[in-house]
Amino acid sequence: MNRYLPLAITALAILALATLFLVIAPGMQISAQGPSQGLKPYTEAEARGRAVYVSMGCLYCHSQQPRSLAQAPDAERGWGRASVAGDYAYDDPHQLGTMRTGPDLMDIGDRLPSQAWQLTHLYQPRAIASWSIMPAYPYLFEHKDKAGPDDVVVKLPAKYAPKSGVIVAKQDALDLVTYLQGMKRQYAPPKDGLRDNGYALIAEKQRDATDATTASN
């Protein structure tokens, strides 16, 4: 029995230290950063669109965290600069994601700003790219015999267009596209922006080791 008490105290101490260094300290460090200069709060339409994005579970296939060249060729893919903590100041909940079944969307508003393109892609991705495995979201749209004066009609190739009438976007689809159009991170990141540079440090050490080996030969 006497052995259990020191063991329990040691376990609690380890848990407390882990919580301090892995949860509390990083949280305090990030909260002190504030938003990146150039980042604007979401508009009402963008906030509604973000709620649609969250509810549809888009993070299960798309990330929102471009990586540095030391980690992945995201910049070469056109996905934008590496993100920093301040880029997510207005995000709650965060949608960083880890899966990349589809491309990273952190800078999608700069890459593909067209509302018409985004609406077509949401209604039927195969209308844009025949090889796409992204699911279609027809419930974000409505089939009408005739478009109203305020309706936004979705442009579709003949293969996916209805035999009669038109496909118009519901408010959720319009808001979601507004959110995607607002995903722009082309402003310069802060010089003191927090970022995990672990891979960069490893890559630097590997280069130094390679250079040393080459020099010795």
C-alpha cells in the first residue's frame, strides 16, 4: 500500500508537467499573438458560410494549413505561403484538418475567386473535372422551372444540366462560396509569427551533415 502513494504522486506530477508544457504554455504563447496584420474579421455572410463549411465536415478532406517548403511543396502547388498562428485569430472552431484528399483551401479565394466556378463545383464536381472524387452537394441547390429576379443560376454543361428548368443556388451555397472567396492569405506574415519549424530544423541538420560528408570526401 505504501508503494502506491509515491507512484500516484509521481504520475500526477508527470501529468501536471505535461499539461503545463503541452497545453497551457503553448496556449498562452498563441493567445498573445493576435491576428496577423492584413487579416480581417469575417463578414456576416462569410461567418454563415463558415458555419456551413463546418457542418458539412469539409475538414475531413481539406486542410487549411499550407506548409513550408521544408515540410511539403505546397507553395509549388499554388496553395499559398506557410500559415502562422495569427492567420487563425478569428477561427472558432479551427478547421486546420490533416487529410488532403482534396487540396488545401487556406488560399482558395485567390486561386479560384469565381463564384460561378465554385457553385458549379459544389453542385457537381465532375462537371469541372471528370476524375474528381469529391461528393456532389445537390441539396445546397434548387431545381426551378424558371429563375427569379434574385436567383443565382448555376452554369452546367449539357451532361449535368436538367432537361427542363434551371438549377439555382440556395442561401447556404451562396454563403459557403462567399466564405471560400474570402479565404485569402496573400498578406505578409508577421516576422514573429509562431510556426512549428521542426521539419525545417531537421532538414537543415541533414544538409549540414551532407555538406560535411561531401567536404570530407
